[in-house]
Amino acid sequence: MASNQTDRRDASIDGSGVTFIIPCYNEEAGTLSHTVARLHAAAARYAHEIIVVDDASSRFAYDEAALGGARLLRHKENRGYGASLATGLRYASYPWIGIVDADGTYPVERFAEMLLLTGDYQMIVGARRWSDIHWLRRIPKRCLTRLASFLADTDIPDLNSGMRVFHREIYDDHRRIYPDRFSFSSTLTMVSLTSGYETCFLGIDYSERIGRSSIHPLKDPLRFGYQLLRLSLYFRPLRFFVPLSGLIGLLAVARGVRDLMLNDHFGGLTLVLCFMAFQVFFFGLIAEIINKK
């Protein structure tokens, strides 16, 4: 019976194929070529293509002939990680999409295992261990991941992993909300979890980066946080407004108790806080109604 289930899964991806997209900005040419070769080997049993998107690299030049059959697309100016993925998606021939960084950090060979799961899931994310992530980046990532887990009402092991396989409808159905920068992958995760797509997190190893990172340790986490709040208002407004209303309500109660003890009547601030609590709650209800239409 297990064999029949595996055959069904294989057939689902074999019949449609997968497009791998590698966003590339100032990555070592040799590392990029090695990543492409490893991808071909991992997906050898499936119909597949590989698209490399050069986001106007300034330190290295890439030759399509040296990329082992991968298609090379170039941006004339630097537009960002998300924009590179969007360009690759625009030219993708297959409905299943695999993305991976070109810096040699991800175990590309695990795509062979991830593709087997496409019969049961619409997105399979390669989840890194926290111990494999540099401590300086680990702190903001943990905070953002906890916030995302609360908003999505799901435990998220890795919010913004750069190695995943997903059905392109997750992108196509919400294309206008995806950003051009690094929070693209975080947005993919949140869209999948809050829109009812079956999502699987598969534990993977994560290696030391080859070359220099283009992620800013302060600016990009702030962008991630802004994007998470925007997505929560778009998909799960009550998860944001109800706790906020409750917090304001508690402040109103505390202030009201203080007013009664000291002045024997409610003060103006208590009334303002009560009004704000109800107002925020009804804003959430209105946003939820609009979201369901």
C-alpha cells in the first residue's frame, strides 16, 4: 500500500513537471554552476527546467553556456530577491516551482525527497535548525517567527527559508501582495498557511555561506515585520485586532478601578480607552467581513 501511495505521488509531479528558480546577485560563478548541476541530479527523474535570474550583479559575470542547460535571465538594474523570483515565475513552464539560493548553503539534493511530497502538499519548505543560523541573525528571526506563528495560528519552524517547492497558484492567486525584496519567502509562507494550502516543513541542514550575504541585519528584519503585519491585516485581521482590543480594554478596566478608588467616578481617560477598545474590535469585524467577500 505504501508503494502505491509513492507511485501516486511520483505520477503527480511527473505529469506536470517543476521549474527551479535560482535568484542570483553577486554570487560566485563556480558556486552557481555547482548548484545548477546538483539540481539537475536531484530532479533527474522528473520533467524540469532551471531558471537563473541575475539581478544586475556587479562583481561577477555569468555565461549561460557554463550553466549546464539552465536558462539565464538578466535584470538591467538591481530590483531585489522577490523581483528576481517574480521574473523567474513569469517565464516558468511548469506549475510546480522550486526555489533555492545560489550561495551553497542549502542541501539541494533534498529536493528529490521534497518532490515526493507534492501529492499531499501544496508547499514543502526546507526548515533549517536554529543552531545553523548565525546568532546575529537568529535573534530577529526568532522574534519574527513567533509573531508569524501567532498570526497564522500555526507553529512555523522556518518562516523565510530560501529552499522550498510550491504550486504556483499560491503565487498567482495573490500576486499583487508579494514584495520585491527578501520578505518574498516570508510572504509565501504566510499566504500558504493563512489561505488553507496544505503546507509541510521538512527539516534540513544548513551550511556556511559561500561569499558575502546581501541581507542587511537591521533593515531586512524591519521589512519582514512590516510585511507580517500587513499580511495579518489582509488574511487574519481578527488575530490582530482582537488581542489589541483586549489589551486596550484591560487598560480601561485598570484605569477605571483607579478612578473609582481615588475619585469615586470614571474619568475621561477611562471613557476614551473603553471607546477605543470597542472601536478597534469593530474595525477587526469590518476587516474580517471585507476579507471574506
